[in-house]
Amino acid sequence: MQQPVVTVLTAEDEPLPPGLDAVADAAELRLANSRTSLEQALPGTDVLLVTDFRTDILADCWRLADRLQWVHATSAGVDALMFPGLQHSDIPVTNARGIFDRPIAEFVLGLVLAFAKDLPASVRYQDRHQWRHRDTEEIRGKRALIIGAGSIGRQIGRVLGAVGMDVHAVARSAREDDPDFGRVHASHALLEQLPNADYVVVAAPLTGDTRGLFGAEAFAAMHPRARFINIGRGPIVQTDALVEALRNQTIAGAGLDVFEEEPLPADHPLWGFPQAILSAHMAGDVIGWREALTEQFVNNFRRWRAGESLQNVVDKRRGYVPPSR
């Protein structure tokens, strides 16, 4: 039996992911880290493992995918792969659902605590060798509104609920008996729910429905003492509207791990707001995450080779893995 061909699309100068030697005996491995190398690798490829999401390269070379049977993305979000050629094909797409859930939830809890305990100001005072006493906030009893009730949103809900926060969610459909949220509100009720939240956490995938969801109207609906946290996707937020909300103190602060433009330019106004905490798209990247991603792919590859159903199959119309419940 001829070995299948697995092509790995990585960023320029990046090697094969760690741990991929586990499939080396069962497949021919090809590395593509440029347009030229992808053009050479795609013909005859059975499985495409994507660790670098340069859709222009993959979309432009898509015509050469003559034997492709499966695409796996080493990320939770697959919006970058939803170009028409792949989206409208019969080729299944799987993602890294589950790998980043707990690390991201811990990151969100860290941001909530940083805001409540005024830790960024403490660091600034320390840098200036200033002793400045302040009263801080308690997070118990504060309401968190999670935008997106997928696996990441649910883990955030569990973690925040475990420290005594009142957690609700906004998703496609409403539910009153959800085990992880006090209540799930339908997406059309977002503006009605925003004024009640002390922390608004975006954990939704980027889709046609969520792109630009948080603009001037949404920020105006939030309570002026509320903090906004985005660990979902940058384009869900209209950056100019967020900058204005921070500048005018329409909201009390923002914790941002994702941005419309990445890397965020050094001269961007978001860097200058003391009430903003910025990080470099790293909320889920704990030590060992690359190895965990490879292990997940290897397990799915073995299922595929055995003719079993793949795990984490994305609904390409919706742009995410549908919930199991």
C-alpha cells in the first residue's frame, strides 16, 4: 500500500513541528514554507497540516491540490482557511479544539485579577520606586459576560465561576439550563446584556456574524466601569471604536491579546493607554503547546489511516466545530 503524503505548511524558516516523527514511518512528509515550496509539495498531497495561516499562498496554490483528502489547522480559529476553494469543497477541515481552552481561561482570569487588583499600576509605581497605597476590588460577585459559548468560552466560564463570579454568555441560541453559565443569551440580545457586565470577554470565532461585532454602539452600551477582554480574534473588534472608548473613558479598561493588525505597530495608540493591558497573541501558548498540537494531529492521523471518523471536524459554513450538546 502506498504511503500517504503529509505536507506541512509552516512559516518561513520554521522546521517541521516537534514530535511529527511519530508519523514518519507511516507517511511521506513534505515541508512547505514558501509559495514555491508549496507549489512543489501540493501535487500528490493527501493531508495538509497547516501551522502558518498565509491564506494568500494556500489559496493561490489551491489548484494544485489534486489528491487532498483532509486539512488540519493547529489553531482553534480557522477563519484564515475559509477561502472559497476550501470552504466550498468536500475536503474536511479539523482544528486544535481543546488544546488551548484551559491556558486561555487561566489567562483571562489573570487579566481579571490584574484589573481588579490594579497590578499594572503597581508595576509602574515599582519602576518609579514610588510607594502608593490604593484600595482594590473584589472579583467575587462581579458579573462576567462571555461572548461565545464554545469550548474556550465554556472553560473561561468554569474558571471564572470557580472564583465566585456571576458568569453569563452570549451565543447563537439562548439556554437557561446551561451547566457552565448562569444563562446563555441569544446573540441578538447582546446590547441588552452589555450594561449588566463588569467584564466582557470575547471568546467567539471570527465569522461573518462576529466580524466587527464590537464597535461604537457596543462599547457605548457597556457600563463605564466595565473592562473589555478579547482573546478571540482581532477583527471581531473595530479598533478605532475601541481606541475612542478608551480615550473617552466610555469603558474602564481593555485586556487585548489579539488585534486587527498583528504585530501591533509600535506607534499604535493602543500602546499608550494606562488602562489597557496588551499581549502578543499568546493567551493559549503555555510551555509544551507545540508538542501538544502535534500529538493531537498524530492521534487524528491514526484515526484517518484506520478509516475512523476524524475528531474536531469544522462546520465550514459556520467556521467552527459545532458544540456536542
